[in-house]
Amino acid sequence: SLEPDAWAAAFSRIGDRYVEKAKSQQAAAPREAAESYKHAWEVYNTARWPLENSPGKKQAYAKALEAFQAYGRLIDPPLEVVRIPFEGKEIVGYLRLPPNVRPAPLLIGISGLDTRKEDVAATSDNFMRRGIGIFALDMPGTGQAPLKVDVGAERMYSRALDYLQTRSEVDAKRIVVRGQSWSGYWAALIAYKERDRIRGAVVHGVGIHGYFQPEWQSKGLTTREYLFDLFPARSAVYGVSTMEEFLAYGPRLSLLTLGYLDKPSAPMLLVNGEKDTQQPIADLYLMMKHGDPKDAWVNPAGGHMGRSTQWPQGQIVERVVMPWIERALSAPAQK
């Protein structure tokens, strides 16, 4: 059943079994317990997908957070839960730094519409092997983010950059930002607004202007690339509930309308697929035609985020995204 509470209950029962297994392993076999907690999180994360819009899904998300943080405490190096005071609330993130690299270069990874910062932090082993730290954050309107999506919501990421300046273990002069799917928007915006404080931005999924127009959304909501509940997920990040409100809300977020595209920016890598039905490929080409030169990777046969049979997500990350991040972090600082 796709009914939210029925969906959540079915997967949560499996997650509960993994948690019980983890608890029985924790004293004698902490490494195995960590894997069991990670499996529990993966299943709870499916239970709350794509958004926490029912009592059962909210409970599943709470369990997902508990399981993921239990996993993070047992791995080496451990994940640190960071809480940054912000406008009477807090920004919650996960910081993990590679051993024996101080100060460590860092990737700020922002989750997308239906993923959460836990999904970003779960990929941190890939960065540890390369001597790169990771700071995982939710996008506005999702997870534990303190703001809904709105003009100016990127200030939460500016506050996160302020915080990182206070951490001596972090090389605050070598930071790259990556936004995935919807959060490519935030990565691009940070590249403009914080260009003096970051080495670059990976805009992995490029929705910056046409994406927000009613013409695209009316078409994009019918995509077969998405399993279910796309409109509830997209409207929830704005805090609206009706189609009329949703279509009226988006256009003011356009980076073209806001006047950013011709401004100087930090270096950017733009990644997407020509056949993406969730974000218009025209937005990627629009960014390339404005402002500073940018790197771009487009899969002619690719769907959302450039994925295809020949280029699955893992291949794109390993062969395109990671090498670009490493180059950006090792390059001399731009004046």
C-alpha cells in the first residue's frame, strides 16, 4: 500500500528487527553492530520516504535519526552531530573528518528533495579515503532544517560557513559545496553569494529558473522517474498545500529573476542528463551562457542527475564529481 502510515509500518517493522540485532551485537561486536544500525537506518529511511507527512512516517523518521546516530558513534572515525544556533532554532549537521589530516579540506554536502543529510553522511567513507572531510546538511523545508524554502533561505548555509571558521580541525580556506537534485539550486546560490569563502560548487541537478515556472512544474509533476507523492514532497518544502499556491510560489526563486546569473561566482561543475524529466536541461545551458565560465558534464542519454544504464549514479560520482572536487580543493585559491 502507498497509504503513508501503512507504507511506514511495513518498513519500520523490518527496521525494528535490525535495531534489536544491533543492540545484541554492540558489546561484543561493535563493528557488526554499526552495520546493523546502518541497515536499520536504510529501512527506516525508506519508511519515511519521500517526506514525513503522516504520524507513522514521522515516527519512522525519528527512528531513522536514532539508528543513524547510533551507527555514526560506532564507526571510525565517528560522525559528530553538530548543532549551530540559528535565529532561535538550530542547524543540525553531521561532521566527519579523516584521520591524520589537519586541518582537513571539506565538502559541504546538501541533501535533496526526498533525501536527508543522513543520505549524504552515509557516503562519507568515500571522502575519508581521499583525506576530505564532510559536513552533511538538510536542504530547507526538509529533515531538521530550520527554514522552509524561500528567497534568502541560503543564509542558513552562510551561518554554517561561519561556524566552520571556528573549527581549527577544518581548513576553512578549502571548502567545496555540493548540492544534489533540488539542492543543486542551493549549491549554485552559494557559489554566487559565498564565492570568496568556497573553492567551488558542484551543481548536481540544475534547477535554477525554468524549473520554477508553472509551465515546467505542470509537466514535471507527471514524470515517471519518481515513484509516488512527488507533489506532496515538492509543495511541503514551500509550506503550501494547494496546486494554485505551489505554482504561484516558485517563480520568485528563479536565479535569473533574482539577478544572480551574470554575477561573478566561485568555480562550478554543472551535471545533469539531457532527458531529465524532473529538472529542465535548459537550466544548465542557461547557466553556461551567463556569468563566469563553468565546467559541465551532460549525459545525452541521461535522466535525472545524468543517470543512465551506462552511467549509473556511482559512476558519475567516481569518474566526474569526485575528481572535480579533488581538483578544486587542491587548486590555488583564486583572487
